Amino acid sequence: MTVAIVGAMAIEIEYLLKEINCPEKIEKNGYTFWLGDFSDKKIILTYSGVGKVAAAVLATTLVNLFPDLDLVINIGVAGGIIGKTKIGEVISFNRYAYYDADATYFPKYVRGQIPGCPAYFTPEENFLKVCQGIISHEGMVLSGDAFFTNNAEIKQVIETHFPNENVISLDMESTAFAQSFYHLQIPFGSLRVISDLIGSAVSEYEENLQPCAYLACQSLLTVLGKI
């Protein structure tokens, strides 16, 4: 089984690079791919950079280099929703959509949906099942090219456009990864840790980034042993 583990930032895979022996390294399109083995699986570690376009370019490069992937896992930290999540909680996503996609001028589309795509993207079912018992929450993630700091703004977006969804997190890459691997026909899932609650001080994110990124990696090693 070949599993690719993808972060947005280098710090989000730093702990894994220490724990997984990766004797081989490949560089392509400005990205670095570390190759190793863990729990009888071939492992590829890499990070994309921040944002939707970075996620899409990385996904395409990854699949072109390694066409026989069995699973891609997005690892890292995420912003949580006050009242839904707490800092340090391990989460996974069962639905992916964009908070900044709006084609609702056409009646057949809903907010968050890209024309020609489903209303939302979903992860590989077995991966989500394996995560049970490790994660604290599963729910919808909304992605887009903004780092939100205003809780009232996010509350309004959710109440107006996603009132019936269990939105637990916002980030800048997850849905772009989900969309990319949907088109590339590669099973995909996410494992993240809440590093900050949207609306809190920016220092909260900065203080929690490293320990929460490491916790995400530690949790993923447990998941890899169960897949």
C-alpha cells in the first residue's frame, strides 16, 4: 500500500520526517517528496504551500510522479469554530466545500459548490472509519483564500449559507485537495488538530502551531497502523 501524506506547511510534516525513515528524496516543480516506509506501507511525505492553487499544483505533481497511490492524507492544523471545537482536539472531515464559491445565480448550484462538481466533496470511507476513536469530531470544513479572525463574520457565513451543515473548521487548502483528488480519482482524507478558535487572538495560533502540528502527526501514525 502506498500512502502520501501532505501538509500545507513544512512544520506540519516535520515530526513525521523525524519518525519515518525516508532515505530517498525527489524534487519536482518546486516541491520536495520524501520517500520511506512505515507499518508495512510505502510512505511519501510532502507539503504544498498555503492556498487553493498551491494545493492543486501539488496534487497534480504528486499523482504524475506516483500514479499508483492508494491513499492521500492531508495532515496539519486548522482553525476551529467556537462552540463546536476546542484547541488540541483531533478532527477529521466528512464534507468539504468552499466558503467563497458562489454560482447560485444558476438555480442548480448551492453555495460552496464549484460548477460541474458535486455540492460537496467527501473522504474515503474506510479512512474515516479508521479515524473513529482517535478523533474528537468529524464534520464539514469550509476552505478559501482568507485567514479569518472575526468570529461574527464566520458565524454569519455559516448561518446564512450553511445553516444545515455541521461546520467545525475553516482552512485554506482542504477542499482544494479534496477537489483535486476527486478529479484525479485518488482516495483522500484529512486528519487535523485545532490550533486556534476563529475570533481569538492571533497569538493563539502562533503559540499552538507546533504542538498541535506534532499532535496531528502522532495521531496519524496511530491511524497508519490501523489502515
